Amino acid sequence: MAQRIQPLPAEVVHLIAAGEVIDSLAAVVRELVENALDAGATRIAVSVWPEQWRVRVADNGTGMDLANLQCCATAHSTSKIHSSEDLWKITSLGFRGEALHSLAQLADLEILSRPTNPAKEQGSWRVVYNSQGEPIQIEPAAIAYGTVVDVCNLFGTWQARRQGLPSPAQQLRLVQLTIHQLALCHPHVNWQVEQNERRWFNLTPGQTPQYILPQLLRDVRWDDLHQLKVEVPAPSETEAETFPLSPSQSLELVLGLPDRCHRRRPDWVKVAINGRMVRTPELEQTLLSSFARTLPRDRYPVCFLHLRISPEGIDWNRHPAKAEIYLQHLSYWQEQIAGATLTALQLSRANLPAAGQERVSKLLKASEEKGIYSAGRSIEPAQSQEMLPTRLYLRAIAQVHNTYILAEHSGGLWLVEQHIAHERVLYEQLCDRWHLVPLEAPAILSQLTPKQVEQLQRIGIEVDLFGEQVWAVRTAPALLAEREDCTEALRELSSGDLQAAQVATACRSAIRNGTPLSLPEMQTLLDRWQSTRHPRTCPHGRPIYLSLEETDLARFFRRHWVIGKSHGI
């Protein structure tokens, strides 16, 4: 017999709805911290008591007056939107008016606040709410400007929900992850986090996410990262009417340089949009693809992308926690991201350690003016910063052990391994034009498996059966066709896909270590290598150059110390 359909009681409906918004301690932290950020907070203190199912968040934001405190926890109450049209103009992190009301239904909720508006100074108040979000206790309180929200006994009236949640240790990891993600999106905020009234961790603010990442990832230093921020150009005129652009629309990218840091898992390819971390597999895959053949095998990049997009181009109503979105003109953004990543991975003055010569120059000048001697240095006037090209200029000056090219630039010295630098050049040439040519005399291969024969045919190489377990290969990549080891190289190509074949071809065709080069040959190789798309690593992920900057030389030889100490500066 079919069950009779009937409406649920209101208290059950509210409980289910609240459980969609608040499903863990981390969700409590997320909702309260997002409210603090919307209030303009620059200092946020989070305290967690997992055994008590309690969270407290204090901030120095704008605060709330008594009138707002009395209604902030009622159902669907918010100051951030007022009509359905506003749903397409979302510029805040919170906007649904559900978080505080859900917390009131699932826990004991208490809020203290003091508004920062001096024209309407109304003192500070403490308000306690019932399960419907209505104030049941109001009294004056003494706090600094800002807001303190205390959530106790979470899911106390819904014990079954507690049983299905992760362990306290796992919930704490989720809380930490939530704060880390928000800190990346809002690097200007100072974070103070406590667990059971003991310091857990702090995050100091910075101008960009580049200052935050080293605080989150062990063994990642500030100079292992490169940051790039670009204003997103307008699309073509035919798309301009349907693609809204605001003057502040931009793309900010912080990535770990592939020759310096990488991960065993793709767990640090992060994407944020308008101040919130989101899951966007398409954009994450775009970032991963941009690092193709720049990292060692089974290694993944460290990368954080933050898009500032016109609100009309985003629909946040895909996921209760706003972790997934609908993004308009996805292919356009993928193109912009790929281009920005390519720019960030180039060798240029912008993504190299600063030469730091200004301080040394000042000390030298001061020492000469105060000293009893005059240094007889004759230095050509430096080219003005505006006239310097974006690309770094390397000048070959020597070859070390017929293996490394010693090159100098305005900020120091580099050692470049000639074989893998040439391998990078050839690999990108092969990717751009994979050219097969006929062999004058077919190469004879024996004992090939059907899979190897199929692989050679898949990459375009012509293979014919020539006898029992013998095959005649009639075409080969142009770079290998005239080599003496062409047969061995073709056998190697039969063991991988097209990309692996291109890598193997480039590796076999590159200049061998131990080969002497003239200065013009070294300079030509340096110039061609710098022009590649991914000059930092070879296709296998090995670093191509070792940098010895002028600042490192000065530090090693104690030039700063000697000049300053000996002249009383």
C-alpha cells in the first residue's frame, strides 16, 4: 500500500534546511568568518572547542547596532540583497540570510557587537537568541569595536547528526583548511586561531597571497613563488554585449616555480572567484595542463588562481555552501588563464630575485665621500628602468667542463646545463611541428610486440611486416633520420605515447654533455632557450639553470658588513 503524501511539520523543514547550510564545525567557522570579512574586518580571532561543539569568532569589523542585532538571526534576514535582481549583483560573501538563523536552530547562539560608526554611537550589546532566531536576552556589554559571535552545543538538539560527522581531529583539519583558504583569498587579514583556549596557529597579513602561501606550506619559501596580476582585456566586440566587464576585473596568479617546488598530489591547485574558494574542475585542469612537461613524473604544481569577475557573470546558487558556481564564458576564462600562466613561467626580471643593488650603491657612495681615498671606478651609466626589456639578457662568458654554460646578467651569474637546455628547445619545436620524413634505407626492428607496432603507427610512423618477428620502419622524425642511433631511437619511441616520443626524440637529438662549444654557439643556445615557453625545466622536470645572484655573492663575501662597519654607517 502506497504511503500517503503529507507535508512535513515546520520544525522538521527548518531543521533540514539548517542542516544544509551548517553541516560541521568548519561550516560554522566559514559562515561566521565570511560575515566578518563582509563587515570589513582586518583582524579575525577564531576559537574552537571541538569536544564542546563550540566556536567563537571575534572581528574588528563595522559591528551592528541594537536594531540590527535584534533581527539578524531571524529567517532570511540580510542586509546584502533586497530583491531578486540583486542575486545577479552579488559582491559579498554572504547574501542568503540563512547562516545565523540556521545556527540559532542548531545551537545556542550569542552575539556581542559594537558599531564603529561614531555618528551613531549606541554602545555595545549582548544578545542571546532562541531556536527561531528571536532575542530572548538583551543586555549592555563592554567590548571593543566589532563583533563576537559565540556558537555553543552545535547539533545539541540533533544528536544523530553528531554521530555521522567526522572525528574531532578530522573536523579540526577541516577548520584549518577553511581558514587557510579564506586567508589566501583575503591576504590583508590578520588571523589568530585558538584550540581549547591555547594558541593553535597565526597567519600574518601581507599585500598578496604570495605572502600567505609560505605560511601554509612547509618548505615553500617566498622566492619559490611568482605572482602575476593582470587586468582582463575586453572580449571581441561581438561578445561585449553579452559578456559584462567591470573596470576592476582581473586575474591574479601565484604559482610555485617548477624548478623550485612541486607536490606529490594535485592538492594545491586552488581557484578562487571574488573572494571565495570554489571547485571548478575545468579551470583547475587548465592550470594543470599549463604545467605539462615542466615537472618531474607524478609531480604536481603549487598554484593559486584568484579571479575578480563582474557579478553578472557568476551564478552562486549551485551549491548550499557556495563551493560550486556556474561561470559564464568558461572558454574565454580558460584562454586568459592559460596565457597568464605561460607569461608567469617565462624568464624575466619580474619573476627573478631582485638584484638589491640600491643599498650597496648607497653604501659605496657614502664610503667614498667620507673616506680619505677616492675609488677609481669607471662604470657606464645604467640603462633606465623604463628602457630595460622585459626579458632577461644572458651573455655567455665561458663553458665549464664542456657541460655547463656560464652566463652573466645584470643581477648575477647563471650556470646552464647545455644538454637539457637544448632538449627544452628541441622538445617545443617538435610539439609545434612534428615532422616525419622517409628513410633512405628502412630501419629494421625485431621482436616488437603488437602494442609497440600499434604505438609507432599511432604517432604516424610507417611500419611494415618484413619477416617473422621483423618489421621495416620506413619513416622517422626529421631530427632522428640522419642519426646513427636512429634504429635504437625508433625502438624507444615504440614504448610511449606521442608526447613521450617527442621527449625521447628531443633528448636523443640534444647536444651531449662533454661537447665543447664556442662562445657564439653558447650564446645562440642561450637565446633560443630563453625564448621557449617553459624555460625553467626540461621536459622531464629537471631544473635547467642554477642562479647565483649578486645579493648572494655580496652576502658570501661580506661586502655589506665590511663597507658598513669599516666606515661607521
